[in-house]
Amino acid sequence: MVDSVGKLLILYRMIYRGFRYRIYPTPEQKQALALQFGHARFAYNWGLARRKAHHGTGIPFRALREQMTQLKHTAGYEWLQAADSQVLQGKLEDLEEAYEKFFSGDAGYPRFKTRRDEQTIRYPQRFKFDGNRIYLPKVGWVHVVVHRPLQGAPKNVTVTKTKSGRYFVSVLCEMATDTRQHGVGVVGVDVGLKDFAVLSTGEKVVHPQYLRTSERQLQRLQRELSRKRKGSANWEKARLRLARKAEQVANQRADFQHKLSYRLARDYHTVRIENLNVAGMLRNRKLAKSISDSGWGLFATMLEYKAACCERIPRFYPSSKTCSQCGYVNHTLQLHQRSWTCPDCKAAHDRDINAALNIALAPTDGQAGRYTPVESVSDAKGVVPARNARRSRKP
């Protein structure tokens, strides 16, 4: 009986998936969004100033939220009532998350935001879709380009204004995915600078080097910006041209990595990658620009939430120096040596392919993208998602 039930068991994984759409607000709606962005930025900077003022003693997150509510009814700050209350509270949550990342060593100390940074606000409730329109509280119905259908249960929506002046909405949806949609087998992925990725199957993915390709254009636009008087109309035009070009490079890199990570997640069940210390590698002044252009951290994040199972091998595992045939470790192997012959079994190795083969067979630090077995999608409703879920807070 147990065996028959086990055969009927379907493995589903509860995930949070984001759907990003371009929106085109009217001039009046742009003013309403600017008000929301400005008030949200004030709430973040106000909370950061309060945290700095209580350095050493600390101030609880709950107390900060209560003080923000009281501030809206304080003389001289009544204008805060024009902002959506959940938008202001959401910015305090972002500040709390920024401090958590700082104390865990994942990010630097939080800094004050300016109106020239990328602007974001988040609506956890009261938004809705109607065809090619989306309703945003205190903004109204905004035209949206729905280039792909929305899937799952919407949880929140984030409105973003980029430095180039474009507007987007990102809808976070909770959904259950069938792990049988993924491929079978295990593949090891060795990332690098010469080739972006080398697979244990022997395939080499050429590095596109988008930043290097556009570097001269970026330098020219940066020089044009530096020659303008800051704050003038011509300075703003030059800033927008530079921001659009930088955004184009980032979009090209993200598009390339999305397509590659999707292909790996579709063709293989388990993807194994190295646990690289990218922040430490960026301290190398000779390679920092090339490493930044690669975007290894973003690529690893994409694999973690797309693949049925994504595993990381230990950081100091000698994948390049270990012979994938006999296990001999070549301690004398130098970085400039792209091929070597094992002195023990006489096997000839391409450095990167050999590393990818060892990554596919090496012990792991653990796996990301774990899935939870349930019998149906309806039963998956109460399963706690594995990754990329915004931590819920008690009021």
C-alpha cells in the first residue's frame, strides 16, 4: 500500500517567482509616483538616522514602526499622510533587512538614499490587474505591457523607476512547480574569465564581455557628463544618456545569464557550482573589472531558484588541480597553465573541463532549491517556500 502511494507521489516545489512588466504612467501619475518615492525615501533616511542616533543602545524594529506612525501626526510632518502607509512601513522593513545583511557580512553599512538613485516602493496589498492595466494605491490605473501571463498567487508588487527614467512593476507570485519538468542527470559548471562557463559535458560557453565591448562608449559619455555644470539641463541630459547605456549593458548581461541558467535548469536535474568568494576576488585590481563584468554571483542566484537542485562544492576544493581520472592532486599547477598531464595516470587534461568534471563529482556544502514532496498542488498551499521569500513580520 505504501509503495503504491509512493508511486503516485508527485514532487512539487513551492517557489516565489517574479514577473516584471514595463508600465507607462501619465504625467499626473508620474507626479503621484514621485510623491510616493519621495516620502518612502524620507522614511528610509529617517529610520537610518534614528538607528545611527541610537548606536550602541539600539532601537527595536517595532519601536521604529510605532514612531513612524506617530510622526505622521506630528506638527510639521502631516505631509507624510499623503503617502501610502504600507509603503512607508515597507521602507522600514527594507532598512531592517539592510542591517541584517550588514551584520551577516553580505553587504556594507546602509547609506542614505538620494533622489538620483533607483527609486522603489512596494505594495503588499490592494493592487490588482485588469487586462493591460494595474491599479496602484494612491496612483490609480496605470497602463502596463503584459508580455507574458501572470502565474501563481500574487503576494506583493514593487514599482521601480530606474536611473534612466523608465518605470517597471515586479509582481512576486507564490506558485508550485513540478520538478518532473526539469531534465535528468548532474552537470558541473566551472565559471571563468576566458570562457564564461565550462560544463562537465565538455561544452564551453563563450564569455560575451558586454562591459568591455561598451567600455569606450561609457568612457565617452562619462567625459561628456563631467564637462557639464552639475544640476544644469545639459548635465541632466548627459546623465540620462550615460544611465541608459549603463542600463543597456546590465540588461544584456542579465539576458545572457537568464537564457543560460534556464537551459541548464531545463536540461539537468542537478546543477553543481563552486562556492566562490566573489567579494574577495574583486580585491584583485588587475581582474576586478573582468570579474564584475562576469556577474558570477547573479548567475549562481539564478541557478539556485531555477534548477530543481543546485549544489555548491566547498570553497577551497582543488577542482582544477585534481585529476578527474585517478584523483591525483597537482599542487604545482600554476594559473597560467591551461592544460596539464597527470604524472600518475598520464591523462591529458584541459584545465577548465577537468575542473567542471571534478565539480560534478565533488562533495558539496549543501544544496539550494530544495523541494518538498506533496501529493497535489492544492496540498502544496501550506508548504513553506525554500528560498527568496521575503521574511514575514509580525505587527
